[in-house]
Amino acid sequence: MAEFIDTGLFARHLRTMKSRYADRRSRLESALARHLGTVLSVRDSPGGMHLSADLAAPLHDAEVARAASAHGLLLQPLSSYRVGEGRAYNGFVLGYSGLDDATIETATTQFAAVIERFGRPRR
């Protein structure tokens, strides 16, 4: 491991992964805007391997997540992170580090189909 760090290979790996994840995030944000732009707003938070997105009322994130799971989509509702009586956010945490372009497109299309079942609110 020391050699990996000392030779600069670790730094190169980090640069590669940072660029790769930024590209995947951008592709996911574009697909979400295209398919779910009227009901989902991505929060600005640079970096990482997940993004947060707010869901328009009257839709409820936990209900949408349950319906999505029946279609093979795993959505993590933001409301599940609420502690005590604090404010519950209505939205999702979406991971993108392991997604390729085809998966992003398929998943966002399926996500939009689930939302259609609930009716599309307007922002």
C-alpha cells in the first residue's frame, strides 16, 4: 500500500474515480431532469457517490419507494433518516457510482412510470 501511495498511483486512481463519478452524476441528473423534472429536484451537493433529490408534494417518498420496489427499483426515502420529531424531508438518496448509462436510462424511465401511477404534481 505504501508503494501504491508513494508512486502516485493512488493519487491517479483518485483523480480517475472523481472524474468518473462526476460524469455518472451528470448523466443521472440529466436523465432525472428529462424523465422526472416536474416532480423531482436534485439538491446541489458536489462530489460523492450519491445525490439527494426532493419530491414534489403531494407525493410521499415512502409510498413511492414501496411502489418502486415492486418494479425492482430500490429507492431510499429521505424521510427514513428523520430523527425524533425533526423535520422529515420528502425525497430520495440515489446512488450512482455503480451505474452505467443504460442502467441510468432504464431506471429513470421505470421511476417515471411509477410516478405516473400516482399522478404527476407540478412544481
